[in-house]
Amino acid sequence: MNRRELLKSSAFAAAGVATAQFLGPVKAIAADAKRIRIKDIEIFAVRLPKAANAPAASAPTTNVDPFNLVCTRLTTESGARGYSFATGTSANVEAARKVMVGEDLFALEQHLGRGLINWPHIEEAVWDAIGRIAGQPVYRLLGGARAVSQPVYLTYTWPRVNGVFQANPKQQGEWAAVVRKAGFKAMKIQIFRPNYMEDVEACREILAAGGPGFRVMVDRTAGNSGSLWDYPTGLAATKACQEAGVYWVEEPFDRNDFEGPARLAREVDILITGGEGYKGLAPYRECLTHNTYDILQPELNTVDDLVGAALQRAETVLRDHPVETDISQGAMIAGRFDFGHTLRIVVNLLENAAKYSPARAPIAIGAERRDGEIRISVSDRGPGVPISARDRIFEPFYRAPGATPDVRGAGLGLSIARRLAEAQGGALAIHERQGGGSTFVLSLPGAEAPTA
């Protein structure tokens, strides 16, 4: 059981673990410090600088600007500040201001009970402020004896025009020196060039610039490069990568080819990895049956990140509606869902809720893990949908009876949303909301998240 589940569970009391004992180290600090009130909570954007004359990097499969960072800042009357760089929303900040500003920073049980448990970016800022006042790292305040570091690497991509990278191997190597200087000891690049030996040369340049102990991994990303390798080409390219000192080759063949990577792994002395993009458990079962990869890399996303991103994306249409969030187990609801497709579904549901709800009517978004599934709900106080129309509203171009003529949209949103859900082994359904309105429930395959 992780910390968030512990705080929200009845087992917390049943196990005889008192809240005062759990928060003992923080209360000891609070006893020594004067009452410190929270003065403000705010959210703001920071534009990160780009190195002068440096070739731009890109993340072509996302709409995220890598140089735009959203931050949360909590300020106390004593001047101490706490920061968070986790995904946050203005709606959460406004809700937190109402119940936390003017209150004691150290009143953690009170803050958690009033909603802090559902605002991870604000909770992180609270702990950061407490740690700064105490002069202690947060892991120690929570009872940790030592910091545990986890090796990470940086995935770096370059823009392509008509399939051609806008950086040569020498320039890619120069960026490795920047990455190493930033503290990373490994980086991953795409191996997309028609002549794979140019990518191998880039790997040599990267390893030379990165210095002793630096690692480079390459990602073919199955067919996303624009073409698929046949087996002889994949074998030759992988052997060339091995000779250059590459640490692993990721997804060298089609994702549905479970035997090809296994055969390749038997013929080379380099790690073969893969596993992203699979929907449901069946592909992973095939990977285990065929020993497809040396390292299996399932995608694991958290609902907290998803909901935060969706609220941020829909912030403009939600500005006239208070948003109520209820996420059980906080950030630890995890699943192997497609983040981009699921984000599109949830944003569509939020936009629909705003369209059909009266001005200033609250919209609720919740999430829970039940029976091995993730269930994300969006509830409105609109006119509701008759039972006879609840299946038809997922048909293209259909509008429910009573829909106001000024509601914008082509009537495709819910149809596409249901298809995106079903493509992931999930479902999208509508229910009547008690007290009036509708609740849409998105169900997706769940997964156990690692505990802290």
C-alpha cells in the first residue's frame, strides 16, 4: 500500500497507525517553528531557454512544447516558498486557495481532508516549503533513511523534413556533450535514416562526445520510421550498432512480429527491447511466450497525469464552471492506456459537459480503480439524455432530443471517443446522474503502479 492509499484507507486506523505518528517528523518541526500561514498559491508558465545556435529537438508524436514548463508556487507569510513542476491546473489552484490560504502550512491533516490529496502538484509544493523551512529533504521528513536514486536517460529527437533529419551525425554528437553536462549518463535516439550506417555513425559520435561510461540506445519504433526492416536488414543494422557500442536496439521490427526480435536476440550480443503501444494483455502474453524481448517495456500511465493534462487542455471552455475532482488513491491509479488517445476522450467529455451545462453549474471528474479496471467519470448538470437515446448518442452526427441549436460541433466527438476507448480494450458508457444531468464513464484496463 502506497502513502496515498494509506492516508485514504480505513486500514490506516484499523492497523493502529495514528496520523500523529505518521506525520510525527513534520509535527516536531511545526512545534519548533512559529505558526506559518499560507499566503498564496499560484500557477505560472516558465519558458525554458534554448542553447544559442543549437539545432532544435522535437517530439513529433505529441503536442507538448518541451520548452514551456508549468509551475506551481506556494508562498507563506514568513517568505518561505515551495515549488512543484508536476502537471497542474488553474482550477485546482483556485479550489486550493479557498481552503488553504490563511491556514497553517503545517496543518497537513486539515489540508488533506479539504482536498489536498487530490491536488498532487500543490501537495508537492507544500512539502517543498516544509522541507525548506526544516532544512531537510522531503524523503527524510517522510521517514526515509536514505535517498534512492533511479538511473534515467534522455530521449532526444530531431526534426525531419520529408523523412530527412535536420541534423547530421556530428551535430547529434555535439548534443550528447550537452546532455552529459546536464547530468544524464545515457540518451536514446531514433534510427530512422534510410542508410542505417549514418545512424550508427551518429551513435559513435554520441559515445565519443558523452565520454567514459556514457550510453546510447537506439529506437526503430517499429514501423513509425516510415518503413519496416526485413530480417536480414535488421540483423545487419543491429550488428553494426553492436560494434559501435550501442546499449540496446528498441523495436527493430513490426510490433506484431513476436518471433523476429527473439531470433535477433539469439544472434547478437546486444539487448533487444520493446513493448510500447500494445493494448491489453494479449500482446504481452505473446512476448513472454516467444521470449520476444530481452527487456519488455510496457507503457504505464497514471490517471492523475491524465486528468491534470485534460483539465489544462479544456481550461478555456471550463472557465465558467467550477470543477470538482475526486481521484481515489491519488496519483497511483495506473494503466497501460494510450495517453494521447485517452486524453482526447477525456477532453471531449469535459467539453461536452461544458456545452450542455448551465453557466456556473459545477462539472465533476472522478477516477477509481475497480475490478482490475480504471474508471474515469465526467458528470454534468445538463438536461440529461433519455434512455432511448443513450446508445444513439455515440452514433456519428446524432444529437439527443432537446439539444439546443446553438451548441457547436459536428456530432462526431462521442462517436470517435467510443472508438478510441474500444481500440484500447475499454468502453465508454453514459448513465443518468442523480439530481439531474449525465455521467459518462470511461473504462480502461488497469495496472498496479509501483509503490514508493
